[in-house]
Amino acid sequence: MLTRGGAGPQGLPQDDVEIPGVGTVRVRAMNRGELLMAGKLNEDKGQQAMEAYVLSACLLDPEMTLDDVAAWQTSGAAMECQPVVAKINELSGVGKDAQKSAVAGDGDGPVD
């Protein structure tokens, strides 16, 4: 079966992230729908809106609403959210540290 019971965390990779001076949070990977929505939000509303969406969707402990994340973005240290977002991206297989695909046409060479 291709579904895991919905858009929630069931079956998706999870990990803990230590935020210096704050504590440890638990996150999960984005599912395909969330990944596509994040890209659209980034294009339409910018990085801050995209980041708030991803954090509110993928933070498991503590759970945070969009309003909670927006408050964190404006009150926390400048890069406090960054390690959390980076871990979500890593678990999701996206971002600057993600391994490149070995499939032809992934941007590494000419397409025939």
C-alpha cells in the first residue's frame, strides 16, 4: 500500500534536534504534499512563510501552530530555527546537504 494512513508522521523519518540554550525538539520529514506546498509558499509568499509552514507541520515535540512558529521567528535568536529546518530538510532528502540523484537529467550533465 502506498499510503501510511494520511499526511501525519506515521512511517516518516524522525530525529531530535538540540537547540543551544533552548533544549531538544523532535521533528519529522515532510511528506510529498508538504514538500510541494513549501515550494509554492516560498515562491508566492517568501522564505519566512515557507519556513513557518514547514516548522508547524513537522515539529512533533513540541507541537507548534503557525502562530506559535511566527512568534518564535520574531522573538528567537536570528539563526535559532535554522538547525531545526536543516534537520527537516535532511530527513526529507532536500536541501544543500541532500545527496544528488544518480538519475540522468538531474542537472549533472546534458540530457540526450
